[in-house]
Amino acid sequence: MTNDNNRTVWSSNQGDLRRKEAAKQKVNSLPPHQQTVYLHRDSKGRGGKAVTLVKRLVLSEEDMKELATKLKQVCGSGGTVKDGMIEIQGEHREKIAEALKKMGYKVKIAGG
């Protein structure tokens, strides 16, 4: 049996450099007519409350936040940008689909 108490652990004063490198990478936004957006409904881990997920957007962080703000205003509800997706509180797939189509996106409604 090995002695696990003597494992070598490495750390640095600069923290986790992998996260800093990922944050530096900039994503160039594609025009709306070149993107297909998928709308999902999800309630896992949210106490049974539904949220609408807007997935597969190729947008910069600033553009993603701007689009999220517009969609929240259309739906009249809260939301956030998390892990490259937009989460809108509540079941609003039809409203969001109409708004995105007006902006020029191709929209597919997925999930139950």
C-alpha cells in the first residue's frame, strides 16, 4: 500500500493559469443569418421551475450579454448568461423564437 500522506502538491502565486488563458481568448461574433440557435426548456436543479436555454450562439461575451438583455425585456423576466448559454427564467420558447427570427437568426425549438 502506498503512503498518500506524502504526495507532492504544486501551487503558484499566480493562481490557475488555465482559466486566465481561457478568458483571454476572444470569440468573434457571427452575423445572425449564419447562426442556428437552439431553444431548450430545462428545470433540473432549479426546484422544478422551468427556464428557457438559448444554446449554440457564436457571440462575443459583450454581444451575448446584450442579446440576453433584449430577450429578458421581450419576455418580461429575469435571466443570465452562463457557460456560453443564455438562461431566461420561465417557459418562453415561443416568444424568444419570434424575437430571434426578427433579428435574423435561424431558430430550432428542442427539448420537452
